[in-house]
Amino acid sequence: MFNGKNLLITGGTGSFGKQFVKTVLKRYRPNRLIIYSRDELKQYEMAQQFDDKCMRYFIGDVRDLQRLEHAMDGVDYVIHAAALKHVPIAEYNPMECIKTNIMGAQNVIDACLKNGVPKTIALSTDKAASPLNLYGASKLASDKLFTAANNVTGERDLQFSVVRYGNVLGSRGSVVPFFQKLIKEGATELPITHKEMTRFWITLQEGVDFVIKSFERMQGGETFVPKIPSMKIADIATAIAPELPQTVIGIRPGEKMHELMCPEDDSHLTLEFHDHFVIRPTIQFARVKEYTRNPLDEIGKEVAQGFEYSSNTNAQWLDTESLLAKIDESQSDE
């Protein structure tokens, strides 16, 4: 799919970007693979690891429309991964979050439209479903922007879709490397926010594979949601360090007890496929799209009214053995 093509990843020096690049270089032969991000040190370090002749490194911020337009010249696929993602930091710095996550998203869309990029996927989060915090609200706004972009493509066959998934095991800032760091430093206890708090969990490689498959499945306007397992934060702490006691420190600003990926209010829009859900857009496009059958000939069915895909009522759960196996898998990918 990506052989001979030009790809661009915003926020490409992050955990997802690195794993995506590693996967693409292993499986495909792209013409250009462009990393677009604002941190020169991270780009320098990444260039030492990935120096294939197809690699390009562009310093730039998604807040800079002109720079995005230059970077996307001739690009076939865009993954928008750049975002301010830390929930409490977004609560304390709301306008900065809005500038990057909402205005930056519109800049990416505008640059894609100007350059006629055929396929664009924006990475979202479970926190965008019925959001409680500003980060989630900003990502919901971003999701709506990317969905609506399908209505301003004119006669061109340009597609914009969204991929939404939960917490990534092993990514920077996630709880697993945080716990591991504390253990390495000799911690005598592990802090948890609440004994009953649950989250969806996915590995970096699973996230990358799902995004690649979504490029094959997409028609434009959908939100793709993988079926992934849940686990309590307290159970993760127990699995990693069964000998250490846990201290409840309380829920942080903007945090939920449980996360949603398919809200009940969207049940009339939700289709279930064998390994994922699709949330259809709330708006109609000039060109009618039929989402029950995708380009891979996978067929989805309507979910029941009132259906909700929540981390605390999920049908799939991680146990200690499967969690540790996923952590080992994630660390072996580094």
C-alpha cells in the first residue's frame, strides 16, 4: 500500500511515530517518509536511529499553516499524531491546548486540502468520547473538524477519517513506564488514583497496525475504534509489583473513573465489525457514503440502541499474565 508513496506524520518523533516508521520501513518501500515535529533534539536523535534514504525530517509546528503546506507537497498519506496530550497540563494551560489540538488540526486539514492529499487519518483518544477534561474536549473538536473536512473536498476524492483508541502500554507518559521508573528508583509503594479506575489498553504495535488497516478500510468521515481489553490501574500496579503496597492519591484534575470509546448517545451511528467498531458521522456528505461495507468487503452490523463501549463494562479484560506479555512485547519493540 505504501510502496513508492509519500507519507507524513505530524508529531512524528513521538512513541507512535517511531513505531510507525519502524513498521513501515520493515514492510514497505516508501518514496518519502516525512517526520514533521517541532523538537530539533528529538528529530536529531530519531535520525540516528532511522537514516534510510526515504526519511525526511521537517522542523515545524502544526500551528504554522505555511510550513505545513510546504511539508505536504506531493504527499499521499498523512497521519496527524501531534497533540498536547497531558490531561492536567491542558487543564492548567487551556489556550495552549486549544491552539495545538484544535487550531493545529484545522491547519493540517487546510494543508491537506491545498495539496490534494488523498488520505488523512487523525489520531484521537477515548477521552474525546463524552469528554470531561479539556484535552478530551479539544480532541472531540479535532475529530469533528476532520469529519467535516470530507464536505469541502469538491470534486476531488480526498478522504479524512479518525482513529480512536485508549491508553498505550509503554508510551511516554503512560502509567506502566511510570511505575517501572518508581520501582527502579527503589519506591516502597506505588501511587494510584483510585482502586476502581479502569482504562482501555493497547500496545504501540497494535495501534500502528490498526492505523495501517484503517487506511485500507477508510471511505472518509468514519471514526475507527478497535476492540481492545480493559484493566484496572490498581491491578496493573499489582501485576508489575505484587510485593509493593499501593497508596490512593486521588483523581487528578480532569480525570474520569472510566473511559468511553463508543458513547451511548452515538449508538444509532455505531457499526460493529469483527475486530472494531465504526462510528458514522452525524452529518451527511455531498457524496453519500455507505459504511456498512468497507473497501475490504468487511460487513458491519448496527449495534443495539443504548449500546456503550466503556472500559468498566468491556467484554475483554487483561489478566496479569497477558499484561506482562504485552509489556514484554512492547519493550522488545523498542
